[in-house]
Amino acid sequence: MNSELIRNDFPILKKECGGRPIVYLDNAATSQKPLPVLEAVYEYNTQGNGNPHRGAHVLAISASEAYDGSKEIVRRFINKRSPKEIIYTRNTTESLNLIARSYGETHLKKGDHIVITIAEHHANLVTWQRVAQKTGAVLDYIYVDKKTGHFLEKDLEKINKNVKIVAFAQVSNVLGIEFDPRPLIQRAHEAGAVVVLDGAQSAPHRRVDVQELDCDFFAFSGHKMCASGGIGVLYGKEQLLDDMEPFNLGGDMIEEVREQSTDFAELPAKFEAGTQNVEGAVSLEAAIRYLNEIGFDEIQKQERKLVTQAIQGMQQIPHIRIIGTENPEEKEGLVSFTVDDVHPHDVAEILSAVGICIRTGHHCAQPLHTYLGIYASCRASFYFYNTEEEVQYFLKHLRTVRSVMGYDD
Ligand SMILES: Cc1ncc(COP(=O)(O)O)c(C=O)c1O
């Protein structure tokens, strides 16, 4: 991978901060956008902007073509047969809310069980709490080994015939563990449960094949994979989507409206009420084309190199505690950690003063932090445009954090 060439595609990486180009290590929160994506959005807005699926004029038609055409690229990206199964949302959060509301709340009843993991992002946790509260279902957790972050084998037995939904992230945004979800999906299906896979932290980094995974729903966000904010994807198996209530009601999602009743449109329009984010769809198409051109093998190779270097460097710094496995082969693009006696926000501020952007807080995974006995952590997350030089710079300044705070070891 030619990092220099790639970085030229990202104007924001040239932004100066602390007297040098910014070191952006908050990619798990949101990624930066390359020129081909910015240009595609500009082109759409200057040449093709209209309201899709409404009107017969040239701009309405070009907007419809841009919107519908992008779905073909998304369909190929996750390897699905039909674009009908691809619903655009605002982000992963909205995709998960759609499943929880339109499937969970209508298909579950008192006594049913929902199984999630303790490592879930709030988007895949609070949503299921609400389903449980509304339906009387029971919310069960699969816990993780506190050292390695791997699921506790014995907890997998919680997936039994009473379980109707199993929902989990393919990659945790805190633990960053890469694991094969297929045995879990198979187990859930054998129990008769529907599987919801949160792909927010996996889709930007690896090839996703929803047919091979055989998950029932898959959710991800464009902004974490080089597209604009405000565009997300929900994939669902056609049979399940057909059997679900619409999420939002209004224009574009109807077949026929009478005074007292309505027939809803076919998929995917049934779940896409109101004027859609065509600009976002255009950016997502451009982002997928861009990532495909670089190639996911190359992307993973570069990220693995950076994560290995980061972990090995952090292991040499006293008082740094890495969260979850320290095996770089098992980490997908991010390393969460704490620094003894230093509040994570202070770590972030010290690093920010020299132009390094990391994330701190509970990363929308408060139950996981509580379970691990910490209130917050720091997270450095990498993408293919980061360099080894940036990792060295990060390590150099991480080493100074405790002395800046007045500790002399
Ligand atoms: C694992 C996981 N799930 C869901 C989300 C929510 O994504 P969004 O904020 O794009 O809806 C995130 C965001 O960081 C995440 O990391």
C-alpha cells in the first residue's frame, strides 16, 4: 500500500495541529472522506440534485437513478442477491432501532428471551432493553473473559429454544476482537432465533458476505467507511422484512392511501418513508468503490501492521493497561487502554495538545466498562490511511502522559 498516495486523497489529514499534520486515531468513531467521495457528492449536487422517486423531470430522474444505482453497489458489497433487501437508514443506530421496533416489538411476547453480549454498543443494547420492557421478554447477556475479551463458553448455553433474538457486534468498538461469528449464528439458528449482526466496526475493515454469514439482519454506517454522515444500511432477509411493520409512515412508503386505511409499498420503499438522503447514498457508493479499489486484503494488512506496532509499543510503556486481548492477530483496527492514575480525558487532552486525536469515555458501552470495573477508557483506532510514523508519534507522546501529570515513573 502506498500510504503517501493514499493520504493525498484525504485533504483533512494535511490539517496542521500542534505544529504538524494532525494524527487522526479516532476512526472507529468516524472515518475521514477521500476526494473521490467529496467529488461524487459535489457532482451530484451540481449536476443531479432532485427529489428521488417523485416527479418526471430530468433532475428527479437523475436523483432516482443515483439513489437506486447506489443500492446495486451496496448489494454487491455485502453479497446479497436482491437490492430489495437493502434499506437505507441514517446510521447503524437507526437500522438497529428499526429491527427492534418493527420486528422485536411485534414478534416477541412475555417469556421470550433476547440474548446480547455485555460488549454491545448502546445502539444494540438500549434498543433491546426497550423491546424487553414493552413485550415482557427477558434480556440475557453473554459475558466475556475479563482478560482476553472472548465470550465465556458457558454463557453460550443461554442460547436455547426460548431465545427469539440473538444480537451482537461482529467487532466490539471497545475490545476490538476479531472473531468468527458463524458458530454463534449457527447455534442461534438451531435454537430457532433470529440473528442481528451489528456491522458498524466490521464493514469498514473487511469483506462482508451476508449470505455466507447467514445472519438475518446486518447493520452498518457509511460515515465509518469513508462516506458522508447520515447514511446507514440495514440488510434483512426478504421474508422477515416482508413480515414486518413499517418503521416510519408518510410519503413514498405507500401503495395506495384511502381515508381510513393504507396499503404499503413493496420492499425496500416500505421502510424508506419521506425524502431520502440521496447525497449520502452517492457518497456511500463512491466510498465502496474507493475501498474496493484499495482492496480489503490491503486494508486489513495495513491495519494489522499498525495495531501490532501499537500494541508492542504500549506493552513497553509502564502503567498502560490494554483492554481485552493483547494479541495483535485478534485485534481489528483498534486498541482500548487505560493509563494508571490518569483520567482518560486528561490522556486525550495531553495527546490533543500535540495533534493526536483519540477517543475517551465509555464509548457508548457503559455496561461493558462497569463489568470490567472501570468507568472510562481511551481508544486509539486506525484506518488504512494511518502510517507507522503516526503510531510511533502516538507512542512517543503516550509515554509522556504520566510525567505531564506529575508522576515521576
Ligand atoms: C459497534 C457499534 N455499533 C453501533 C454503533 C453506532 O453507530 P452510529 O453512531 O453510526 O449509528 C457504533 C458507533 O460507534 C459502534 O461502534
